[in-house]
Amino acid sequence: MDAENAVRAALDALGVAYEIIDIEPDFADTAAFCERYGIPPERSANAIVVASKGEPRRHACCLVLATTRLDVNHAVRRLLGVKKLSFAGAEETAALTGMMIGGVTPVALPDAIPIYVDARVMEPDWVVIGSGSRSSKIKLSPEFFRTAPHTTIVEGLAVES
């Protein structure tokens, strides 16, 4: 099953109400997506995969609003308990998640990957997240993340851009 179908199956299995927004893959990156489809950046959430630099490699998926930036060097590093941390590259992200940058989502990830959601993501009544593919996005209530598997909501995971 491809990532996009796995994401939909996971949401359906959890009984989550969601809307699929079909998009052109060239507009999957957040700024282009928001501009092209009229979605306010404060309603668009980016899933970012991070990786520790030391062995054994540790990974996490972090979800932050497009109006903020992930606090990799402080908040995420502390959460993972590692000394050095960086953004996972496109190849590592794809190998780990089965998803391309621009389509990464915190849904249907391998169980070994913890998911951290910045508390600001929980404020709006809906947000748009990746779908597992660069061909669509998912609109849903952020309340889903309160009960999503392997997910922790974190105050201060991101800082204002």
C-alpha cells in the first residue's frame, strides 16, 4: 500500500473526520501551497522529520504551524535526549516514512517514530497537513492529535518565525 492510501486507511480506522484536498504536486511545498490554494499559513502545519547525529540514530516527526519554526536545537533535542540533531534529508525521510518532502504527514508512520505536535497547532478549529503524497493535503481538526498513536503535544516545540 502506498503512503497516501496508508494514511487514509489509518484515519478511517481511527474514525477521524477529514477532507482530502487534491493539489498539483508542484505546489506541495507549504508556501506555494498556501498561496496557490488560499490556505492561511496559520492553518497549515508542516511535518518535519529530524534525526540524531550520533549512533544509534534516533528519529522523530514534528508538526508545527507554517508561521513558526521548529526549535530543533533546544526543544526537540531535549525530547529525544540527544546531543546533536538535524533535519533528516529527503532520502532519509523517504526511506524512513515512505513519503516525499512536501507530502510528509504524522499519520501512519512506523511505530518507532515518536510524533511531537507543537501546542500552537491545537489552537485553530482545523489545520491542513500532508497526506503522504505531494498530490494532496488533508484538512482535519487538530483534536485528532490528542488521541493519535505515539503523539505528544508539546508547549514550545516551535518558535515564532
